[in-house]
Amino acid sequence: MLYDGLLLLAVLMVATALFLPLTGGEAIDPRTNPLLEFVYRAVLVLLVVGFFGLFWTRRGQTLGMASWRLRVEREDGNLLGWGDTLRRLGWSLLSLLPLGLGYLWIVFDPLRRAWHDRLSGTRVVVLPKSAARG
């Protein structure tokens, strides 16, 4: 999560920088330009969904997950579709809300699944070392 968080932060920073010329280099003020703020927030959400969606639907791994030989897949072993991605991201907010308890649940769950994995019908698997290279 840390690796992907840093990559995603860089993408979001670039997107934010692209909005600065529209505001004269100032922060977007919702009182003076509510439409621009709405567009900005929508772009950020689309970038987050696109970041995970492109990786998960094509390879089942983000760059950070590949570093640790992890892959996310549906319970049937297939790659996630865009609907699966949206469900997993949506439910992951629930896992974060109570101080990350939904993620900590992995320690207690016999199948090592977080709340959002259970609710979205996904799982994270560890790939063998030979599969990670190819």
C-alpha cells in the first residue's frame, strides 16, 4: 500500500499542478469557483479509480503489489473487471473508516481477507517466485 500510495500521490500532484494555471497559482476556493472545485475533485476520483482499475483489470497487480508478488483476483481466480474494481475500492473505504480495522482483520480471518475483499468477492494471493518473474 505504501508503494502504491506514493505513486498515486505523484499522479495526483501532477493533476493538481495542471489546475494551478486556472486559479493563478492559488488553491481552488469553492466559494469563488464551485464548478472548478467539482471538476477538480471528479478528476482526482477518476485518477484513483483509473490507477487501480487499469492495473487490476490488466494484470491483477499494481506496481507496488508486483514488488511483493501479490495479485488481486476474483474469488473464481479471474482478473477483476471494472465493476469488481469499483466495488473493491468502495468497500475499502469501509475498511479504512474504523481506524483501518478492516485491513487489520486479515490477521484474524482464516482466509486472510480484509473486509473489502469479503464484501467485493475478491482476494489477494501471493504468487510463487517463478511466476513473479514471468
